[in-house]
Amino acid sequence: MKNPPALRCLFRPFATMALLGLACLVASCSRKSESTAAGAPGTTRPTVGSVKIGFLVKQPEEPWFQLEWKFADQAAKALGFTLVKIGATDGEKVLAAIDNLAAGGAQGFIICTPDTRLGPAIVNKAKAARLKLISVDDQFIGADGQPMKDVHHLGISASKIGENVGAILAGEMKKRGWAAADTAVCAITFEELATAKDRTDGAIRALIAAGFPKERIFKAPLRTPDIPGSFDAANVLLTQQPGVKHWLVCSTNDSGVLGAVRALEGRGFGPETAVGIGINGTDCIVELEKEKPTAFFGSILLSAKSHGFTTCEMMYNWIKDGVEPPRDTRTVGMLITRENFRQVLREQGIRD
Ligand code: FCA
């Protein structure tokens, strides 16, 4: 039986609302499952209809990046957005991840790229997919070989932090009364990455400024930026320089110094004859916890919270309220050693 016209008018809004309600329910259900699938290997539970942000890192096995993700997770929880964490270890994975994020309804992503020269390709892909983009840690390099300053970036003050490492090494050498004539610097370098080069350049600059002889500073280039890579690089140098009695070690990060410390141990060097200072402060915790001190003296602890939480907060505010983040944000670090690392890590929310 047909409804009279007057009733039909009355029914129509209800029917429309019911239909709309049903549509919303279906949409929200599909969105939930979709974000879970896209979220593998790890997502923070979505609020329906909420903001979705990707966080791509180049070396997911490195404690530094795990900590960035931990703080990103905290931001997702505090602000109520969906976080999609993706380990993107090569260019192909990065480009596929951006496609997946776009298909999954994300509005933006934060990335530490496996290769800074992918910058232009990442920017193009993000633009085409209308995704907002912030680079973290490693700044994109454009086709002209220069940093892509128009891409929003949060990274460390690499030169300053490197100089800090160099000054501390010079101070430790002085404290130990080592003569420059039988001391040498082992700088484990990764010069194809600007932030890595700035760090070791800074350390070398500060050592020279402190009076260390330039000709006793040796660079050992990394083939792969990890502990085995640094172990190999240091071994090559140690074979070439058998007469050195004391070694000062710097690198781009903790892994770079840890590999060198292991290589030094293989040749009988320990905390009495070698001093290494890392950068990150997150990948050396086990080393500092060892009962017996090693030549790994300390590290410049970076602010994983700024790199993980703040980048997410910036992205969230940009997506949600149109608040554009600053183009370039630089963070600082502080020295941790066996003396203070437990307390500092607790204060920074890294360890309980
Ligand atoms: C680079 C390094 C990481 C970390 C980060 C801040 O990406 O590879 O280990 O130091 O900068």
C-alpha cells in the first residue's frame, strides 16, 4: 500500500536519515578494518573518522628508530589519530608505502628516507596523492645536490653535535695525559649522507681547534651504516696504523662507534687505551649497562621525543587545523656516560 503524499513527506526525512546512518555505519566499519590492514606491522587504534598519519623509517631495527616510533605512538594516543608505522628500507618500499597510505585514506606522513636523493620522487608522489609531508632526521637532497629547503624538516644540529663530540674527546685525552705523538683519531664516516658528514666533520674540526694534529686524524668510510659496517671499516684502519697506542673514536652515530670499539677490542684496546663517543644515546644502552666499562665512553643523547612525538603533533595540527609547521626545526643533544645515563634516560621517558 502506498503512503498518502503528506505521510510520504513526513517519512522521507526519516528514511533519508536512516539511510545516511546505515551508510555511515558501513563506512566506519570498512574504515576500521582498512586501517588495521594498512597498519601492519603496527598501528595505534583509530578513532573513527580521525586523522591518519604514516611514519616511515629507513632502519626499523635500529633502537633510535624504534624509539621514534614509540614516541609517535604516544602522540597518536594523546591526540587521537591513527598511526601507520612502516619500515621502508629502500626506494621501492618507500614509493609503495606512499601508495598504500594514500589508498588507505591517510592525509600525511613523516619519513626518514633510506636515500636522501629520493627526495624529489617522494615529493612528487606525495603531491600527486595530496599527502602532507615532513622529513625527519635525514633531509632530502634535490636534483641540484642541495638540501630541499621547501620540504618541512625536523633534524638534529649535526655540525654542533659533532663539534661537541670532538671537544669531549679532546678533553678526555687531556684528562688521561695521552701524548698526541702516540694518539690517533679514528673517524668512522658515512659521507654520502649530509647529516652524517656534518657530524664527523664537526668532530674533526673541534679536535683540530683543540690542538690535535690534523695528520693523526684518520677517516674510515662505512660501506653500510651499521655495527658490522663499522667493525669492518675500523679493522681496515687499524691494520694500516699498527703503531698507535691510544685511539679516539667518533662517528655518525652509536653503531658507528660500537663497531669500532669491538674492532679495537680485537686488537687489545680497552677503556685504558681508547675512548669512543657516539651519537643517538639510544643504541648504546646495553653497552653502558655492561658491568665492566668498555672503550665506549659515552654518547650524545638526541631527543627521540622531538623526532617522534613533535613531528606527529606538527603533522596532526597541519592536517586538522591547517597550521603549517616551521620549515626547519633543529634539535640538540646532551652527553650521557656511565655516570648519568640511567637518570637521564629516566628523565627523558626512555627508560623506567
Ligand atoms: C640519522 C642516523 C640515525 C640517527 C638520526 C637522527 O638518520 O642514521 O642513527 O642519528 O639521523
